[in-house]
Amino acid sequence: MAQYNLTINGKSLNVDVDPSTPMLWVLRDHLDLVGTKFGCGIAQCGACTIHLNGNAVRSCQLPVSAAENTEITTIEGISENGDHPVQKAWLEHDVPQCGYCQAGQIMSATALLKSNPSPSDEDIDNAMNGNICRCGTYTRIKAAIKTAAKSA
Amino acid sequence: MTLIDKKLNRRSFLKVSTLAGGGMMLSFSWLAGCKPTPEQVLTMPKEWFEINSYIKIGENGAVTLFNPNPEFGSNVKTSLPMLLAEELDVDWKNVFVEQADFYPKRFERQFTGGSQGIRSGWVPLRTAGATARQLLVNAAAQTWNVPATEITTNTGYLEHKGSGNRAGYGEVASLAGTLEAPDPETVKLKDISEFKIIGNSKKNVDGSKIVTGKPMYAMDHKVEGMKYAAIVHPPAFGMKIKSFDEASVTSLPGIQDVFSIKLFKEGFERHAFDTTTFPEIIAIVGNSTWEVMQAKKALKADWEIAPESNFKMSGWGPDVSEVKVPSGLENSSTHSEKMAEYITKPGNILRKDGDPEGAFKKASRVIERTYTAPFLAHNPMEPINCFADVKGDKAIIYGPSQIPDFIHGTVANSLGLEKENVQINLARMGGGFGRRAYSHHLTEAALISQRIQAPVKMVYTREDDMTAGVYRPTYSATYRAALDENNNLLALHVKAGGIPESPIHANRFPAGAIDNYLAEGWQIESNITIGAFRAPRSNFIAGAEQSFLDELAEEMGKDPIEFRLELLKRAETNPVGKDNDYDPKRYAGVLELVRDKSNWSNVPNGISRGVSAYFCHNSYVAEVVDVSIKDNQPVVENVYAAVDCGIVVNPDAAANMGEGAIIDGIGNAFYGEMAFENGAPTKRNFDTYRMIRHSEAPKKIEVHFVDNKEDPTGLGEPLFPPVFAALGNSLYKATGKRLYDQPFQPQLIDMKNLRM
């Protein structure tokens, strides 16, 4: 076990965990930030996507020991009132079905729009292909990303 | 207003002293939509008054509606309360929706599966809304001392024109809550023309919680002092635990205990939905998910071949049956060989019209084709998990279950507790697709908690989830058609089976449309567990049947839609045989609608097009799939669907569900496959089990609903089965090759120089 000081959603937080613990479980079990979801544990589904210094990463593959001195943002931290343009677009298009993958989808989408404010269909496919939606909301996600791109 | 023969169970309209839930899970209908200004929205009331099982009203007129059914993504949590709100006659923006817990004393059918949520709730939930409205009217009549019949309601207000009295629901809710509930049989329901909420799209009531990452799933649940548990199950079907070395994990950091649990007591008569692959598993308990998952990898365990076993099963129909679990380590290659034997071996006759044998003898030409599909894993995004807190003689379970009623007795029996002392609370589920109809995980978590006498959250890894069974079966179907010298269809013969069940629905189309018709079924026993998977059986047989009809139409020189319409005309005007369980007119209606919406005969340049139609879960669906070829591989461009599911309660959410079913179908048709080597599943996670991804989804999907006034029927499943053949038939047009075996993708990769 070791002490780590982490910056998550702009707050400084301390945890005492094994250095190999992935950020996914630090967030979920130790910091009660459960919006970041467990899906596969091998970076194949994207449900656990968070931002590390603004880039979308799979938190199931990010050990806590590599997260010190970085800025981490989770679904709980992308806006104060749930009114990020991507969140608003998700509601406008009524995207979710079961909803489980959507936090990861939104984290990938927000990272995409930050680096590419008006993505093409191909850009969206490339940026989002790591995020599985088992319910099949892909066409709505694409439409929502385009709406968010217009309003941002 | 119409009076409907409801034959309802009265318990839904009675009040029970303790409220389910407790205000923890409120969802605000308006949060999901445009945010209204504060004066438009009612704040939380100071006090709630319970009107009936489904409805409570605050003194300020705010309304809480309980969604009785488990939510796994089909949006019942929004659309079922819409039925209540319609007849209660309230403003949707003043509605709070609360997820009901499993509470059989209050609610009748807490069941998500078989596409029956809206269909089964259609009369009972509207009646619950209407009886509540009547109670409010009666309360106003008593208060104003006027006849109840003279009082009208309008979106949350009561009015008596004669006396000039007017009041909000909240003002009489306290009194209404004390009055005798009216007999539901005497309460009138609105005429369709009077609907204000039904038929108007409402946003998902949990939308804002989902996009902000609020805890909603069992996976997110946590209480003070909670422990975490991982499980280890045998590596293959047909194996069981021999021994395990506790010392290999108990000294690891954060690990508290390791032990095995047996799911069923000796001699327990299992319910039909008690399907579980491994009745004994190993549990590792510790302080965090990561620590128990690490210990899982370190655990030293030995496995052995399980001998043949038997158990008694009941709960599905009146009979108790003896179920045999054969011994052995099975292989997919052997499965294929055994299934292929049935191409020539006879099956059990399920339906016979006319003289099919004679017709085949007379035929100038016989076309025979065999279709196969593999086992499929459900792979819901939220892996199997469950929270349980068992102390003394009481158990609280918070878990993802499509049908808590079916596991309730089993959990109680395994714990040795009274059913009344086992409370199951319903978490939102991260997908289900049939998998969570089998709720063995509730028993597992409960037994672990009972053993450690502490609250616990048990979490399967993705590998546990994917390799623990309860799959869609593998199937094979052989279709034969007899044609005369003028290419007239003389007879049709289908023989289909699977491991371990047959996919045949013998009385469905094209039965009833062909003079000489023979349907045979067969099954091969196996120890691989299977269960309902979105549109069970239909999800295979539709693809086989509709691919064969497509090929048959081509052989007969007919347009594939015209050919189907001709058959349906025959079934409508002069049906063959009895018990045809579809309405040929409604079936034809969706084909005509999809022909119109896709502009069927006007195929765009560079597009290849296929069609398919199917009836299941009381609904009719026809689909057209357009593909193009890019970089020598097919790309799904457009999908057009025409759906007849009666009245559509929540149209945009219904379209979303349809789009998802289509994408699900395309994904499984191209990539879906689970295989076995020596009993072990060959795929364990998404690196090898290929799921459809963003770039592979269709560019455009249009879902069109037939506009009619029929009572609502199924929706979550019926759009899934037709897409397999619509895709296969379009791929044939694009590639020149008929695809008979799913998944399609491996065969397409091998193809060179695709057409176009």
C-alpha cells in the first residue's frame, strides 16, 4: 500500500492503495466516483474512459502510480450542472438505452471535440471506435456529437 | 371514454401501509428535457399522499409514479409511467418517476422480457391511473358537496362548473388517500382520441442521471462496511471443483476469506429460470474489487470432470420435469457434425398440411439449403454483479434482475429463510438481452453475504461473465422447396433444430400460405447452458426462412417483396390449415410500408439492397438493408424498418429501441460467435469476441411505425430477427454469394473482387 495525492475534477484527493491498482477501481471503490464504469478490464470496451491531462484514456489500464501529478477528469467533473454541450446534446437526442456505456462514450466525445471541434463522420468513427455500446445507440451518439460540435 | 373488461388483480389498487422505495430513486421527467423555468415546475412537496400502489401526490400537486418493471434499457421506466400519467390526467412535467422495488403485494407483473412490458401494462396501468383520478374526483365531490359525475379534470386540476369550484390535485390528495378505492371494473378509460401523453415522445426520465454519471446500477451500490467478492468458476462446461488451496490467496493483501458456495440445497426443485452453469463456485472476499480480482488470478484450484447429473424442475407450466445434465467436454466441431446429420435424419413432425411428400415426388425441381448459426453470448455492458446484505433471518438484495419473481423462492430456499424476509430491490441494469432473466447471481451474492455475515458486492469479471454460459443456442435449419415445371411452388419443408433446442415456430408464416407444408424439429442434448436471447428462436429461424424465401423468389423469377405478398394474400384469403398465429394483412402492411419508405424498386447507384420480414412478440416488422462495397468489403449504408406494434406509446424512444435492435442484429450477423474446445469457451473478452462498433453501424436508420389503433404489442425484440436476412440478402446482391452460415464476416474476408 502507498499514499497517493491525486488531482481529480480539480480537487486534491488522497488515497492509500496498492500501486498497481487501476484508476478505475481507485475512482469507484476508494473515491466513490462510480460514474466511470467497469466493462472489460482490458481496454477493449471504453466504459471506463476518463481524461488524463485532457486526453481520453481507459482507466482500467492506468495504474494509480502513473496518475500522480496529472489532471484527471471523470464524468462527474466535465460540467458543474450536467450542462456540458455534449451532455446537453445527449439529452436532446435521447441517446441512452441501458446507459451503462454512456459515461465512457461522453468522455471520448468530449475529448474528441476538444481536439477537433468540427469532426467528420470518419473522425467520429475513429475517435469513438474504442467505445462499445451493446444497446446499439451508435447512430444517435454520432448525431449528438454533431449537435454538440455545432453548439460548442 | 370507454369501459374495458379488465379482469384485473385488485392488489394494484389497494394501498399498502409502507411505501416502497422511500424517495431515494426519484427521477424528474423535466430534467431530461428542456429545463423549464422555476415557476413552471413544482418543487418537492412537504408531504406525499398515497393514492394507490403506483401513485402518490403531494400537497402541492406534484405526482410520483412508480415504474413497476425492472429497467434494462428498454425505457419502461419512462413509458410505463406515461400510461399512468395519461389516465391520471396530469402534466408530465410535474411527474417524478420512482423505480419500484420488487414488491409482489403491491405490483402484479414485475417482469422485463418477452417484449411484454407495455402490452401487459396497457390496461392495468391505465386503469391504475384512472382509478386514482376517480378517487381525486370523489374527494373533490365530498369537499364541495356536489355529485362526482359533474366534476371534470384537466391536467392536474379538478373543476365543478356549476358551483365554480376549482382545485389542484394536491389540495384533495390528503382526503383522496383515505377514501375507498373505486371498483376498477367500473372506471372508464380514455378513448384514443383523448390521449395527451401517449403517442407524444417523452425523454428518458433517467437521462440526466446517466449523462452525469450518477449511481444507478447494482455495480455502483455501496454501504458502510461492505465487502467485495470475486468468483472463480470451473474453466469448462462439464467440469466441477475438485479442490482449491485457500492458502494460495488468504495471505494476499486485502483478502479476508475464500470458500465455495453451493447454489441449491440438496433435492431442491429448481425453477425453469434457475439456469446456472456451475452450481458450485468459489468465492473470494476482500476489501476492494481490485484486490479480490488479483487474488482470483492467484487462486490454485483443481477441477474434475462432472458426472452426468439430474435435477427436478418446475415453475414453468404445471408439470415437474426431470432435467438431465450430460457429462463430457464438448467441441464446436463435433456440434457441427452432429447437427449436419439431421439434414438427412428425420425430425419430429410439428406441423403438416396437405401432402408434402407427394408434392416433392411430383416436383420438377427441388431447392434445398441449410442455414446455421453459432452459440452467442449476451455480453451486456455491465458484467454480472449483485449486492446482498444477509444478517440473521433477513436478507436485502440489490441486483440486476429481469424477473425477480422467478428467483425469489430460490434465494430464500438456498438461504434457509422465509420468502417474506428476502427483500429484492431493483437496480437499473446495464443491459440484459435475456441474460438477466436468469438471476443466479442474486443467490450467489446472498450466500456469500450470509457466510460472512456482512454486506457484500459480488462482481464477475468480463471473462467470468462471458464464460459462465446461458448462451443463445447454436442452430441449423434445412429448407426445401418443390417447384413444378412452371416454377410454381408446390411444397415447402423446413427441418430445424439446435443444441439443445429447436428454433421452429411451426404455425408462423409461411405456414398457412402453402398447400403442402411440413415442419420438423429436433434437438441434441448438451451440458452447455442456454437461455433467452433477444427474440429467442426467432433470432435464428427468421434469418434462415427469409434468406430461403429470397433465394426462392429469385429462382421463381419474382420480386422478393411481391413473392411474400402473394403468399400472404393466399394466407389471408384462403388460409391453409389451422392455428396460423399471424395476421396476414398486418404482415403485408409492413412489407408495403417498407417498400414505400425505402423506395424499393429505385435502388440508388452503388447500393445493393435486401429485404426481410418477420412476426414475433405479437408485432410485425419488415426491413430493407442497403449495402455498398468499399475497399472490397461491405458497408451498411441505410436500414429502413416498418413496424406494426399497434399504438406507439413513446415514439422517439421506440425508434431508439428499433435502431438498437437493428445494430445489434447487424453486429451479431457479421461477428457474433461463441465456440468451445474441450468444453471451454474459446472467447473470454472483447479482444476476441467481436462486437459491432461505431464505424460498423449503418450510416442511417429509419424506423417507421404503421399508424393504427390496435392495442400495443412487443417492440424490444421484433426488430432484431428480420435484420439477419435483410443483411444477408443485400450481401448476396453485393457479392454474388449467398451466405448460409453465421457469422458472415469471416466468409467476406476470404472473398476477393466483390461485385461493384
